[in-house]
Amino acid sequence: AGHGTPDHRIALIPGDGIGTEVIPAARRVLDAVAVRHRLSLTYDTFDWSCARYLRDGAMMPEDGLETLRGYDAILLGAVGSPEVPDHVSLWGLLIPIRRGFQQYVNLRPVRVFEGVPSPVRGAEPGAVDFVVVRENVEGEYGEIGGRLNRGLPGELAVQEAVFTRTGVSRIVDYAFTLAGRRGGTLTSATKSNGIIHTMPFWDEIVAEHAAGHPQVAWHQEHIDALAAKFVLDPARFDVVVASNLFGDILSDLAAAVAGSIGIAPAANLNPERVFPSMFEPVHGSAPDIAGRGIANPLGAIWSAAMMLDHLGHAAAATRITDAIAAALATTPVRTPDLGGSATTDAFTDTVISLL
Ligand code: ATP
Ligand code: MG
């Protein structure tokens, strides 16, 4: 154990498919950094997954949230299986954790690394470095609604979006504070020209918070134009704040701009730290490449770095992201999704050697 450093208890949920390959890789990097920074990290591993669902009928035990509550952070691989409908893995694990632990911030950093070609022309390495801040617990993804007149000419479906002052205020406040800390600008995604109740409400709350952060330059942009600019000029963004649906779409688009979905990390944060936060690569279980040892562990390793940052170890976190950048810029070692032939373990070893 380190001298005077608190112990951090980490819950590992590798999940399914390549989740079970990238989480051990991330853990190896964490252990190597922990030695250098005298951090004391202890882990418990949970087999909660679609595999468990197929075996026992549930993604996680009934008291799963109570169990996780005792940890300082959760590191998740991916859950998903061709044999299990997506809504089972979502509603059986991810959404209960996000909502139960009030992880209302979904943070997705985007970087174009030197040595990783972006599919976007003009996305120069180093120039693209921004963060999508997605509202993670309310908005468009709710349960209110229904379908009528199934199969009839008059069939219809209704889905309500719910935006609360509390919910919008706290995500917008988080985004302004983050932009202030980065010394950057804030872009708010809206669509108040077409969505005439919830989006004007969102815009009003953004404007209210702007008054409290006079040092942060900000503007709002309609989601359609904003999506186009993510592709045409990604270097102009710094912090982008968006509702649950808009943020979901923007962050996947941004991951594609960065060159591979295997790179992208995510944090589901409970900023008040009443509950543990959860860190996970953006990618899924990737059944098409699972079991071959060739998954890109970068997204999981970067997610682990975000976890250390959240736990108060910014220097250790930067050490990891610097090693990732150095591995890509100065060595040819990379996994097949980035055009290389290295295994998960070989890329992980390279990152560790550059820490
Ligand atoms: P799930 O249902 O779990 O979301 P999916 O197949 O729908 O799985 P992903 O797992 O994200 O979605 O996979 C999308 C594509 O990207 C697949 O072809 C997969 O092989 C590839 N991919 C995803 N993550 C990685 C990674 N870490 N390394 C290499 N390739 C990856
Ligand atoms: Mg998927």
C-alpha cells in the first residue's frame, strides 16, 4: 500500500465478449501506474453479463446496486450478446446503475491521436481534442408513452421526453464548470426551431447559467448543423453539452471522427460523489472479434485513466493518456482496427513500457 494514499476499492464488471479481454488489459495498466504513483487499488470482479442472464435469468443479482454502492468506482467492459435482446442488457444492468447511482453526466472525450488516421479530412492530430457532455438520466429516453391501434390504419406511437429544471441545470452547470476549468468554449446542442417545448426550456437554462460563468464563451447550435460541423470542422469544439438523445448521437459520431470506436472512452459520473461513478469504453461486446485476443484495449485503458482522474489522481491519469499517445505516435504497435497486427496484450505491453 502507498504511504498516506487512501485505498480505492474498484468493482470490475468485464461483461461479455471483448469486455472480458479489454478489462484485464486496463487492469494491468492500472497496476503498473499504481506502483509508480504509490496508489493502493483493490479490485473485486463481478460476472454480471448477458452470459449470466442466459445462465441465471438476470444480468445481475437483485441486490446488485447495494453491492456496488460500497465501491469507489466501477470499471465496466461491455455487455451484449447476439442471443440476448439489447433492452435486456440495457435495462438489466446499464440503466439501473446509471439511474440508481444518479450518474447524470456522461463524459466522452474525443481526440485525434498522432498515428491514427481520422476518416475526416483536415482533422489534424493534436488539433481535435474536445469533450461531449451528455445528459445521462432523463430527456428523450424515458418510459412514458405507448402504442395504439396496432396494425390498423390509425396506428400511432407516442413517446414523451421529460426535461426537469433540476436535471437540465445540473448538466449545464457541469459543462460550464468544465469549460471554465479547460479555459475553453461551450457549445450547447439544441433544436428549438423544431422541438418547441423542451428545447427552448433547455436553451433558457443554458442562458441562465452562462450569466454565472462570464469567462466562458458559449453559443448554441441546432443539432443538424452541429452534426455537420463535427465532420467538417471538428477542431473548433472544446466542450459540447447535449441532451440524452443528442449527446448519444454526437458522441458516437465523434468517436468515428477519432478513427475507431475501439479508442473511445466514457465516464458515467455522479459528480456529488454520493454514489460510485462508472467508467466504460464506448464500444460494445464485438462478438465478431471476441475470443481472438485482438480487441483494441485503448478505450478501456483510457476509461481507466478517467477513473483515476475522478478518484483525485490527475497526474496518474495523464501518465496513462500520455503513454497511449506515445504508443501511437512513436511505435507501429496497434491492433487490427487501427490497421496493425498487434494483439490486445502486445499493445497493452507497449503502453505499460511507455508509462
Ligand atoms: P453490442 O451489441 O455489444 O453493442 P455491437 O457489435 O453492436 O456489440 P460493437 O461491439 O461496438 O457493437 O462493435 C461494432 C464494430 O466495431 C464491430 O465490428 C467490432 O468488431 C468493432 N469494434 C468494437 N470495439 C472494438 C475494439 N475495442 N477493438 C476492435 N474492434 C472493435
Ligand atoms: Mg451495439
